[in-house]
Amino acid sequence: MLKLGAVGGLAALNALPSTALSAPARTLNRDSARSLPTYLTGVFAPVPDETSSLNLVVEGAIPPELAGRYFRNGPNPYPGVDLGNWWRGDGMVHGVRLRHGRAEWYRNRWVRTLHAPPTLPDGTRDLRVGPANTSVKHHAGKIMALVETAYPYQLTPDLDTVGVLDFGGRLRSAMTAHPRVHPGTGEMHFFGYAQQPPYATYHRLSPAGELVRSVPIDLPEAIMMHDFAITDNHVIWLDLPVVWDDAARERGFPNWSDRHEPRIGVMPQNGGSADIRWFTVNPRWAWHVGNAHEDRAGRIVVDAISGDAADWVATQKIFEGVPGGRAHGHLYRWTLDPATGRVGERHLDDMATEFPSINDDRVGLGHRYVYSPTTPLMPTRHNRIVKHDTRTGRRTAHYLGADRVAGEAVFVPARCGRHEDDGWLMAIVHDLTRSSACLVILDATAPARRPVATVHLPRRVPYGFHGEWIPDSEVGVE
Ligand SMILES: [Fe+2]
């Protein structure tokens, strides 16, 4: 068993291996290895160390204008440690450096997070303590590794950990792994949720990275709010029926609740909790929103990957490492009409997918395309990266092959693109039979075609969560 201890200073942080953050860890031994939880096996199995490789093998041609880094985060507990749930594993970021049409390097690094008891002496949560394992985002020249239970950790462009980022001490809640940047203002909108009131807090960063607004959001009980959305003028809250009740706290993972009224809230960006207009919706859940916007009639349109109670229970099994888990949401649209109070709900696609992405230039504005891989947490024989055309209902898919599965497909806009889909999709693809991984770059206008380029990575990459393309111009590196 790795030991917890008092830690002071970043040097000490960097020296420490990982251990339990909010639940007791157990050290794996020969007996437990016979019945490993699913999140420690197969495509999920963590890698045991950090490596670096130069001059990667590339098939095809990397577009020369792609100068930057693709970073992808995910749980990767240290060797021999089982933290009891997939989402507790220490964050490890896998990075691929592209420039001049070449893949210059690959490296993987754990995020050096603070390992200390997550609860302070006064009973509140120490927001410096969290695995930083869910996403990577950049804003105002800073690269952040994020998890929704804690503060972000800042990374260097070479994947070293700088330390906790609390925006000059102004951030007083956790930070979601899914902030949104308004393409018109350059402000970053985000929130944090908590198990004590206020159950959610809305925040906004200026384009320069200053925390300029923090507003408590009233919710009837503690929920798990993994994602949210913005439109041009509003913030969209998902008060859906996955809650932190007593049983969930005991279990260490939230529960579906039939008694929680599912609602979606629409709040003016400069408003507060009292200004939220709530719409009651059908009992569904969504890990991830693709996008939201205001249509010409003034209605709020929200596109997400959504499932029902049975889908939630199936997803829960993935995190708890129990066989039979699956991620089985579908692209779904809520249309909320403030004039009439009416809600429209419908499926946009009957193919199960997760991890929706869009052209981020369309965040909060009307979008046409949503990209998402099929059942990314449950390898099947029919794995694809899908482009949904929400205008026509058409679906275009890149077929990966029977034993290859993709993670999130990040959209990278072309520099001089004229259309929403002018650009590329980047995704890590896992080959289950060879136990290897590659970074696939697809032409987003025609994703069914063979990849524009395939970068062969020097090692397998465990299945993880979210990634981001970070152009050199955004983080001040040459
Ligand atoms: Fe997520």
C-alpha cells in the first residue's frame, strides 16, 4: 500500500506517486489479479511508466499547417494500485507533437497532483486534491489538466506539471472538465459542482485568464453535473437525475434517482440563479453536450448524447469495473421555448455514440455537424467515428475495423476554412489485437475516406477521456 502523507511544495508533489484520493486504495496481489476490475484490463489497462519517443512513423501526409500538440487525458493508476473506480485513477496525458508535416515526438506523463487527504480539518473538501484525469484545455496561454472534483493543474507544453491553478486564489469551487469558450468574446465559461451548498457555481474567465465572475447556482440537491452548455447569450444548466444521495456517497459514485425532477435551466450570462428559467424534461441523463444555440424563433436548442436510467446503470458498471458495462447514449435534441414554456425532445440518431465534438468556432452558435465515436467505452465489432449532419439527419462514418476502437475525435479547423467542416478529426485509435495505438487524422469533410495521416505511437494508449488540439500560436511556443 502506498502511504499518504503531509506534502509541501511542488518538488514534493513531483516526487510522490499516486494513491487514493477519496477512497481507500488496495494493493493488487496475486489473488486479486485473477479478478481485476475491467478498468484495469484490456483496452483500459494502465501503462506502467512514462516514455518519450522522437520522429514517429507516419503513414500518409500530415497537413503542414498542423503545428501544435494533441494532448489526451485519462485515468492511469500507478502500477499495483487499484483505487476502486475508473474515474479515480491518476491523470496521465499522452501528447503528440506535430510540425512541418512531421510527428516530432510522443510522450506520456502523469499529472503530478497533490496526494493528501481530500478533506480538510473543517470538513470541507481540499480542492487542491484530485486526479486531474478528465480533459485538457488551454486558455490565455495556459494548459490545464482538469477533473470536475478539484482545481485544475497547469501543464507545460512539454507535459511537465507546473502546479495547482486557482486563478490567483479567486476560484472557490471545483472546475468542470468541460468549460466553453465563447467564440465571439473569447471568455471561458465554466462551473463547479459540489456535494454541499451551493451545489453549483458559475464562473467566467476573461480572455486574459482572469476570473471575473462567480455566481452560486441554487439546486434542490447535490447532483453530478458533468457538462453544461452556453448559447450566444445564455448558460444552460443540466439538473438531471443522477444525484449524490447518501447511498451514492457511501458507494463513491452517483446514483440514478427517480424522485429527482429532471430540468434544464436557461440563465442569461450576466444573470444569476434567480434569473434561471427551468424547463421540466423527460427523465434522461447526459454526460456530454455537443452544443447549444438560440434559433431564429428564440428557442434554445441543446444537442447532447443522452440515455435513460438503464443506460446510466450500464455506464456505471464501466466506472465500477463490473462486467457488462456499456456506454449507450444517442444524439438527442431538447428544444426549449421560453415564449410558450414548451419542450420538444427527439433523437437525432439511432446509433449509439459518446464523446461528441464540434467545430469550436460554433460553440453557442448554430452548428450543423457533431462528431462522435461509436460506443467508445465498449469495443464492438462495428467501431466507427461518426459525423452527424443535424440539418439533414445524414450520418457519415469512418469504419475503423473489427478490432480497432477510437476515443474522442477532436475537430481541428483548417486555417482558411470556409465551411463548418473544413478541417480534420484527430482521435487515438486502439488496435485490440496488436495492443498498439495510433493517432488518426481524418478529413472532416469526408471522414469515410482513408485517413489523411496515421501516426503510429510507440506504445499502446489506455482508453481514456478527453483530448484537445493545442496550436503553437495559442501557448506561445515556436
Ligand atoms: Fe467528459
